[in-house]
Amino acid sequence: MFFVAGATGNVGSQVVRKLSESGVGVKAQTRSSTGGKVAELQRLPGVEIVACDLMDKAGLAEALQGVKAVFLVCGNAKEQAQMEINVIDAAVAAGCTYLVENGTHAGYTNKDSPVEFGRHHWEIEEHLAKSAGAMKWTVLHANWFMSNHLGDIFGTLPNGAIVYPLKPEDKAQLVDPRDVGDIAAQMLLDSDPSKYHGLHLMISGPDVLTWSQIAALYTEELGRPIEMATCSEPEWVAAAIKGSGFEHWLAEAAAHNFKVIRDGGFLHTTSPQLLALAPPRRTMKEWIAEWAPRSPPPPAAQ
Ligand SMILES: NC(=O)c1ccc[n+]([C@@H]2O[C@H](COP(=O)([O-])OP(=O)(O)OC[C@H]3O[C@@H](n4cnc5c(N)ncnc54)[C@H](OP(=O)(O)O)[C@@H]3O)[C@@H](O)[C@H]2O)c1
């Protein structure tokens, strides 16, 4: 039996899908037992929905009984460190043999990070390394998710632009979070995950793209001109709060990614072990072909 925390999210839902496809039993954790994403997971063979808040230690202790391996991801939240630490402690107490944790950008995962969720991830990873006991573990550090575009630009696409505090020539090796999920599932299913024990592994998508190339892909897919426009970081933060509903602290923290991109920090490749296991294959072109048609139309067509 496997346990996936954060099962309704971008990465967790793919881990559940892949584990289900391989024929094993999966406990899929979510705070709510209703909603479209839960219903989708519920339809998968071998999947049991576990409705439990990650702050509920007793609920987690019960849910982790009989579980062999755990995938741990949680959306960025003020309580993220405590929530993930609760899962780690429950997994150790239940005698789980392996846990894969979804980290964030390794470059800003530290105690004094300017990025608040970078400090949360540091606390989680410190706890994991110190408290895992006999349980084996691995931390994954993925590149910027392609799915960030859903929150970031769908408000500006109708006006013919993607708008970031970046130059058109800035570039990154963005990854589809489903590729991260594919890798994590393969690791959990491995007959000897001890070869990944204690490792911090990197994951990036298959292509390096500039922001102007990304705009060109939107242009091609939507059949109308989409330009790459530059805004200031405070403008992006304000738009993320007003347009996409980010909490203020999270918008400020997420905006730090643009400095990392400008400095080339998102040009890392995937760790060789993971390239051998399940190489990330979903391209930005494919992601845009899948998602751009769902974006709102330009005002004239509304
Ligand atoms: N975005 C990126 O570019 C990027 C890149 C690398 C790493 N990361 C890291 O990846 C993680 C996010 O992964 P993801 O996109 O798969 O996650 P997600 O979809 O944002 O969230 C995963 C799940 O977390 C659960 N959750 C529980 N408590 C929560 C709370 N208080 N606030 C928000 N969600 C909560 C939610 O499930 P229920 O509502 O069903 O309970 C949600 O579906 C973060 O830790 C982030 O630092 C992100």
C-alpha cells in the first residue's frame, strides 16, 4: 500500500495515476472528500480517498498504518513545514520504508532564504534527515512548473501578451509537474529505493526556452499575436494578488523566482539517475497546445 499526500495537486495527482496504473493500492490524501479532483482520483483502480487534514496527527497516524512508501507534497502555505513534518513523523512511526519529498528550488532552500517557502522546505528537509531513522528518503528539486502559467498569464493572454518581470531573452528549462509525478511514482515502485536514499535530485523539462519563444508558441497555438511584455516585480506581485488570488506573502516569495531566472538559476538539467529512470518528456509546446485553448478569448470575441 502507498500513501500520497497532496493527492489532488499538480504533482500528487500524477503520482496517484501512475501508481494506480501499475496495479498497486494507493491511499490518496486530501482535506476534502468531495470535488471534481477527488472524484477523478476515486475512479482510478486501487485508489482509496483519505480525507484528513495534514495538521491532524491522529488522523495521519491511522492513515499511515500498513503503508509501505509515501509521496509527500503540499501546496505552499504558512503551515507547510508543520504539515509535512506531521506526515514524516507518522510515516516513521508506522514503519514505512521509503518517502519521497517534493522540495523546491535547491538554490533558495536554506535557513535564511529570502523566499519564505524556501525556509519552510529547509525546515522539512532538516527534519527528514534527522528523524527518518530506518526509513529511506529522497528529496526532489524540480524546475519552475509549466502549470505556473495558469495563475500567471491567463489574465493577460486575452490582451495578447504574457507579462513577466523578465526580458524576452531570459530563459529556463521549465518542467511539466506530471513529469515530476512520473519520476516520483517510479522511485516509489523501485524494488530497491535505497539507491536513492539521502539524495537531493534535480528535475527539469526537456527544452530550454526563452520567454519570447514561449510567447511564439502561444501565438502559434492561439492563431493570434501574443507578445512577451516586461513589467516590474511590484507590478507582477500586485497582479498575482489581485488577479490570481495569491496571498501577499506567497506572491512576494514566488516573485523571487524571476531573479533566479534572470540569473540563470533555472537552467539546471535533470539528475542522471532520474534521466535513466523516467526522463521528463512533456514539452512546453505540448503544454501550451493542451492548455492555451482553455484561456479566455480576446475582448472583441467575448
Ligand atoms: N510551482 C513551481 O514552479 C514549483 C517548482 C518546484 C517545486 N515546487 C513545490 O511543489 C509544491 C507544490 O506542488 P503542487 O503544485 O503539486 O501542489 P499544489 O497543487 O499547489 O497543492 C497540492 C495539494 O496540497 C494540498 N494542501 C493541503 N493543505 C494546503 C494548504 N494549506 N494550502 C494549499 N494546499 C494545501 C491541497 O490538497 P487538498 O486541497 O485536496 O487538501 C493541494 O491539492 C510546493 O511545495 C512548491 O514549493 C513548486
